[in-house]
Amino acid sequence: MANDQNEGVTPRPTQREAQEALEKQVAQLKREINKINRTLAERAEEVVEQAPGWYDSAADQVGRTAQTLRTGAQSVSGAVQHNPGTVSTAFILGAALGLLLGVTLYASGPSRDRWLYK
């Protein structure tokens, strides 16, 4: 009868067996960490190899953009120097149109004093 009670119970590992199992798990984790470190090192090498290409490409693009901006600024500067009257007229017309638009929008809106008498 005593044997019937012990049949369903799994035997407990001894301290030595538990320690060995733990050491195996630690060794496996170390191997996995080493694999991860190697993978990261390989990826870092790839990035280091590609970084100069990315930098050169970005530098070329910035250089082209700066040259385009310089050319556009020179064109505008030349136009202003050759046609100062035209530029002044354009600014004056723009200001006048803005003023007319502001007056029109103000006049068409509800009166400020209407809300006082409601």
C-alpha cells in the first residue's frame, strides 16, 4: 500500500542533478549570447563598410542642393539689380491688394457692436 502512494509522485532531483541541469542551461545561454555577439559584430562591420557610401551620397546631394540654391539666389539678385522698379512695383501692388482684401473681409464680417445689443 505504501508503494501505491509513491507511484504517482515523480522523484525529486538531487542537489547535484539540479546543479548539473543549471550548469547546462548556463552553458547553453552563453553559447546563444556568443552567437548574438557574433551576429552583431558582423552587422556592425557591414554598417561600417556602407557608412562611407551613405556619407558620400549625402554630401553629394547637399552639394548639388547648395549649388542650385546659389544659382537661384544669383538669378533673383540679378533680376532685382536689372529691374529695381519692377520689384518695387510688385511689392507695392502686393501690399495694396493685401490692404484691400483685409478691408473687404472686415467689412463683410459681422459687426463688432452687434453682440453688445443682443
